[in-house]
Amino acid sequence: MEEELLDAIFAAILDGDIPGAPGAVQAALDAGLSAEKVLNEGMIAAMNRVGELYECGDYYVAEMFTSAKTLQAALGVLRPHLQQSQVQSAGTVVIGTVKGDMHDIGKNLVTMMLEGAGFTVHDLGPDVHPSRFVSAVLEHQPEIVALSALLTTTMPAMKTTIDALVAAGVRAQVKIIVGGAPVNDEYARHISADGYAPDASQAVSLARALMVN
Ligand code: B1M
């Protein structure tokens, strides 16, 4: 039963079934599956498969794009289950996917989980120029700046963004966290970020830890 429900979500995302995916997620939640299970074993597992199919030439960018749209539609159903309302803000975060990079699903998930943990999040979107991060820091005075990158070719834009924050004289007032599939702990240290998180829930733990240090 559980496997069938997860398979239905997996298939909807793989097939780019935008109208069907939210219903498949709702059915799994109604049957008592946890939001984390639905997310990790249904939705993210399907996106990973989409990536494999793209890599071996069975899917093109168009299919990858439709699957991404499908996942975004399904996330709408999951959002309230990943979030609990908190009265007091746990801190302020400015987040964005770095310049040249259009991937925003992972960043949106990190945003959702941070908001769920009580952070006030200013999401700058995908393809964010370093100067936009600087102006957002000046405007919102966050404790944390979160950078996402999904392409090996856009990882260097994380360093460029940090350099821009240094040049603007605001680097010392924020903690910088980085993440995204090609990023790792070693790269985070290499570009002098304050921390790396491999997934959205660990991004929350990292942000919480950095708020007290
Ligand atoms: Co693109 N793409 N894509 N793509 N795409 C990848 C990333 C790729 C790995 C596919 C592959 O070849 N297997 C490959 C990158 C190869 C590389 O550089 N190593 C790739 C490529 C090549 C490209 C294009 C260049 C293709 C082309 O045009 N020829 C192009 C680039 C466009 C651009 O950005 N300039 C491109 C375009 C696209 C679409 C627009 C079609 C679409 C994105 C739509 C969108 O995001 N709105 C797309 C998609 C969907 C993917 C895959 C299939 C799925 C990405 C995704 O959403 N995963 C992806 C393959 C894959 O990742 N398996 C692929 C689900 C998401 C929940 O996971 O984003 O990893 P993820 O986020 C995780 C963690 O990484 C982490 O937490 C999240 C949740 O747990 N995390 C953070 C992310 N950010 C974080 C920040 C943090 C902490 C954690 O703190 C700050």
C-alpha cells in the first residue's frame, strides 16, 4: 500500500503529470505517510531518476523542466505539513540561487524548512547577482546568507558572492551557508563559507547552530 502510494508520486513526477501529482501526494498524506517520507522517497527520488534519464540521453531539458514543474506543484500540498507556525522569529535569512543558475527547487525546499523552523526568510529567487545579495543584506540585516548552486559551472559564483560581501564591508556581520548537489564541505571551507548542509533539514540545524555561535 505504502509502496504503491510512493510509486504513484514517483510516476507522476517522472511523467510530468502536473494535474495528477498534487492528488498523489495528498493520497499518501491521507493514508498516514509522513511528509518527510513523501518528500524523500517519492518526490526527490523521482527527481534524481529524472537527472539520470537526462544524463543518459533519454530525457531532454524539456522533460526535465516539466518534471520540475510537477514537483513544484506537488510541493504546494506538502508545504503546510513541513511547516509549523512559530510566534517568535528564530533569525533572519537571505537566500538565493547564485548567478547563472536557474535551479530553484532545492532552494525553495530549504526556504520552506527554514520558515517552518521559525526563521524569517527573504528569498531572492534563482540567478541572483552578487550585488543583489549585498543590497539584500543591507536592506534586511540578516544573521545568515544562504547560497544554493546546482551546477559545477555556477559554484564559483558562490565565491564571487562572498567576495562581493567582503568588498561591501558586510561579510563579518553575517554567517554564510552553502549547499546544492555539487557543493561539499571541502568546497565550503575553500571559499571561506561558515558552513555546508547537504539537504534542507540539515540546513535548518546548521542555521540554528550558527545563530548561537
Ligand atoms: Co538541470 N542539471 N540543467 N535543470 N537539473 C542538473 C543539476 C544535472 C545534475 C542533471 C544531470 O546531468 N544529471 C546537471 C548539472 C551537471 C553539473 O553541473 N554537475 C544539469 C544541467 C546540465 C542543466 C542544464 C545545463 C541543461 C542544459 O540546458 N543543457 C540547464 C542549466 C540551466 C541554468 O541553471 N543555467 C539545466 C536546466 C534545468 C531545468 C530548468 C530544466 C530544471 C530546473 C527547474 C527548476 O529548478 N526550477 C532542471 C532540473 C530539474 C534538474 C535536476 C533533474 C533536478 C534538480 C532538482 O530540482 N532536484 C538535476 C539532476 C539532479 O539533481 N538529480 C539537474 C531536487 C531538489 C530537491 O534537490 O536541488 O539538489 P537539490 O536540492 C537539495 C540539496 O542539494 C540541498 O537541499 C535540497 C533539498 O534536500 N540544497 C541546499 C540545495 N540548495 C541548498 C542550499 C543550502 C543547503 C542545502 O544552504 C544554503
